[in-house]
Amino acid sequence: MTTGCLTVLVVVIAVFSTVLGALWYWTRHTDTVNVEHRQQASQALDEQLRRTKNDTVHALDNESSGDPDVLTAVIHQHTGAPVISYDARHAFRARMVKRVEYESRTLFGTSEGVIDRCLDYTYAPAKNRGWTSTMSVLKDDTCAPSDSVGSAARIAAQRVAALDASELTRIGLRRSLAPYRRFLTVNAVTRTRGTVRVSVMVSEESTRQCYRITRNGSQVLSVPAQTCQG
């Protein structure tokens, strides 16, 4: 091997070693940064979940009505849970997925990392007065049916918003929601002056949730309920 070739080979090996070393350092540093970002996002999510639980308890304490549908609306307003059940102990269970995104670095730039939490909030009347609450983290796939219920309920609300006023009848809505009849059942449609109220049962597997959709002019409000009309 000539001196020139040997010199070139040494230079190539040196450059290759430098690149590998830099890549190894960058990978370790990036992994460390990503772990820190994930931990920070997880802590922020935990704080958000605790705040939601406490804010909902405070709202229930201030609600004078004992109507399960009114209390369900209060819980939905603060938690956003698509499925809220009510049992014989007068306790409510709100099931949902909460999600937080964080920046994740890769060799080719940045991407969005995601942390999902499937959880139940349980709200029950306290022995003396007020409300108590517990929070349980569940396996991710446990929330799949409630996620589907939430998606189907949004579709129903969008159809109610899009239909012409003359089509907002039980027959008109059933025709509009026919492609989703496996998930959505229109129970009742009532009209009071300019306000239309729709009662829909949303189902996914064994999970069922009644929704009340109210359209007043261009405004549409959709909330879960414990009783379905019709």
C-alpha cells in the first residue's frame, strides 16, 4: 500500500469515527431531552386531571338541582367526558381519554409525541353534604367504546346543525343519520318556537349513552343525559 493511500485511509477512518462519535452523542442527548419533555408533559397532564376533578366537585357542590340530567350536564361541562353513567348509589362515572402532546426530537427534525390517559372520574354524594370524587387510570383500550360514542355524538350534532329547519323532524333526522344507524338511534324530536330538541341514543358495543342536542337558530348544544325521550 502506498503512503498516499495509507494517508487517505487514515483520514477516512478518522472522519468516520468522528461522525459516529458525534451521532452517538447527539442520539444520547436527544434521548435525554425527549425523556425530559415526556416527563414534563406527564406532570402537566397529571396536574390538569387533578384540577378537573376538583373543579367538577366544586361545581357539583354549587349546583342546587338534584336532577341527574342537570348533574350530568355539569360533569360533562367540566370534564368533557362523552360517557357518563349513573347508578343506584346516585354516583356518576365519567369515562374519557385525556391527551397531551409534547415535542419529540428525531434524527430528521422534530415531531409530536403523545401521552394518552384512559380514566374514570367517579362523583358521589358525601355522607353529610357536598360531593366526593375519585380518579382511576384504566388500560388504554378500555376507553375505545367511549371514544367512539363521543365521535358518533359529534356526527349527530353536526347533522342537526347542517339540516334545513324543515328537515328537523324525526323522519328527516333518521334519514340524515341512516349511514350511522348502527351507532345512532333518534328517539324524539320536539320543537318549541325556534328551538329544536333532539334525543339520540348513541351505542358502541355494550356502551350506551343518551344525548340531548338542542338547536336554537345557528347555535347547537350537545350534552349527555341519563334519560332519553321517546
